[in-house]
Amino acid sequence: MQEQSRGGVAAALIVLVAIGLAAGDVAFVVHALKGTLSVETLQQVAQQYPQAAAFLAGAPLIAGIALAIWTARRTRPSAAIAAPAEIPQPTPPSPEAALRLLALLQQEGRLIDFLEEDIAPYDDAQVGAAVRSIHQGCRQVLRERVQLERIIDKEDGAALEVPEGFDPAAIRVTGNVAGSPPFRGTLEHAGWRAVKVSLPDSNTDPAIIAPAEVEVP
């Protein structure tokens, strides 16, 4: 809109200048002719004052061109300048689900208590006895809440060929890796993929993994 306004003002100024030049030329011609206007006198003035004759002939043409440009700018539909689309920022993943699963592992298997405890003073037999109950509780939580499946349905130690175009996020190739796939090797670990996760809803603060317990005598 501002650009069209500026164009209109510029065209109007050009028209005014052209009209002024034409009027000045007419006045000059009339003065040179001493008030007598005839074809012979105009030819004589054109020969004696060619610049005046050129201005007199060209000023209307310039005015017409300027008016045409100005009219075209006025009638041209203004294209709406679209504001650049704002790129939505990715939403950071919520840790709530992970904390809820951790709370279940603590509730059923006392996993955090075991990991936070210094087990260096205990011998292997004592650690093994404690791990048995922890293993049982954590395994129960996983089987109830997370459905898992092996990424590669083969036993560990089996011969395997990694095909071309494999997913590097699902299959990690280690050892003497050279060239391009397919790679032939031994399956060290079949991997795990979560197929379904079912966590209970909670109305409490997800950061509370396990509440403090106070026994009143």
C-alpha cells in the first residue's frame, strides 16, 4: 500500500513537471510570436528554437505516459504479503512415563534401594540372596506393564547375515566392520523392542518415586 502511494505521488510530480514545461513552452512561443499565431510563424519558431518545439511536442507525451503508469499502479491489486510462518517448536518429551515405571520397579522390587546401597561390604552370597527378590519383583512389573519382543528372533550365538539397508538404530554391528552390507557375523544379543506399554494413571506428583514412610508407635 505504501509503495503504491509513493508511485502515485511520483507520477503526479512527473505530470506536474510536464504540464509546467508545456505551459512554459506555450508562453515562450506566444511571446516569440508577439501574439500572432499562424502555421508559418510556428515553423519559423521551430527552426529558430528547436528545443522549445521539442519540449512543446514531448511534454504531453510524457504526461500521458506518466498518467498511464500511475493509473496502472492504482488499479493493480495489491498482493498480500504473507507473514513468514512461525515454525512450531518441538515439544520436549515428558519424563512422567519413565518416572512412573521407575516407581513401579521401586514398589515391587525395591530397585532404587538396591542401586543406591553400597554393596561392597557384602560378599557374593549375601548380594545373591538380595538380588533374587529384587529380580522377581522387577520382572513381574515388566511383564505386566511392558510387552517386549526380540528384535531378531534367533538365539544368541547363532550365525547371522545383516542385510543391506538395515536399521542402524535396531541393529548395531561391531567388530571388524569393513565395506558395505551385507555383513556376516555372530548374534551377540537379540535386542529388545517395546511393543506395548501400559502404565497406571496417577494423580500424584510424578517426581515422587516412593513416598517416605513413617511408622507411628
